[in-house]
Amino acid sequence: MEQQRAQQVRRGPGRPREERVTRAVLDAVAELVAERGMGSLTMDAVAARAGVGKPAIYRRWPTKQDLVIATAESRIGPLTVPDMGDFRAELRAVLTARMEAYRQPGAGRLLAGVIGAAAEADSEPEAYRAYTARVMSETRHLLERGVERGDVRADADLAAVATLVASSLVFRLVGEQTLPDGVLVESLVDLIGRSVAPEA
């Protein structure tokens, strides 16, 4: 028994090591995509860059799609915006946070990779839909909060507005190959704010 306890002390807790492996792998994916694009992303390359064995990767992410989504979510995942008492202020906070995340090196390639992986024949559509739902959850929340507060129209199509908020910066980055900036954020705040504002 004493020997077993001594071994546990020497080994230390397992969770910090698990977290280190996870972080090393996700960092490796982001770096490889930023440096060489999605074409360079193989499990062998990720394992070599992260300094871990492939079994450690497959245990956490059984498919390449799972790995790419996890990496994207570690960089561009759910966020929380406090109640600011004003829909436009909250929308600006969401868009600004997304803009800053999308301006990170390699973010465009990573997002394109997530979308591309979802379009592959052997992909799991539900995994991609679940990721986008998590990313868009705070936008839907602040829209619902705006309706309750009265600064968003009760009859506004909240699903369509949430899609518009999520897609505008992504298309600027991936589709137009241009970094989103504060000017785009302010334009979106104005356009979306006016479209959902209650009639005077």
C-alpha cells in the first residue's frame, strides 16, 4: 500500500498532463494550418509537431473533422456578453470579439478547413451543426434578451439575424480574403440594429 501511494505521489495527478497533451495538439493543428494550410494537416504531422503519439490524438479526436472543430473552438468558440442594457452595445461586443479572433494568424485557413471538412463525403454533419450552434449561442441569447427588454422587435426573425451576425465576418475573411475590421463591425451594428429595432 505504501509503495502504491509513493508511486501515485511520484506520478502526480493525471489531469494536468491530459490538459498539456490537449493544448499541445490543438496548438500544433493551428500552427500547421497557419503555416502550410489544410493540405499539410495529417495525424502524423500533428503528432510530430505536438510531440505526442498518434494514439493520444485518436483517443481524443477520432476523426480529422473532430480535431479541426476542436481546434477552431479553442480559438473561436462560445463567448459570453453581459447585459449592457442595450442591444447594439451587446451586438458590438460580440462582433468585436469575433473580429479579434478572426484576425489571429491562420484563422481564415482554420475556418475554411472547418467548413471544408464538413463538406467531405465521410464527415459527420451533426458535429459541424453542433459547433456552429455553440458559436452562435450568445448571439441568439442577446437577441432574445433584446426582445424581452424591448429594444429588439418581437416579430424579428431571430434565426436569420443570428445567421447574418455569424456569417458576415466569416465571409469577409474566408470568401473575400480580407481581414474584418472595426469599420465592418460598425456597419453591421448599424444595419442589423436598424433592421430589428422596434418601430417608433
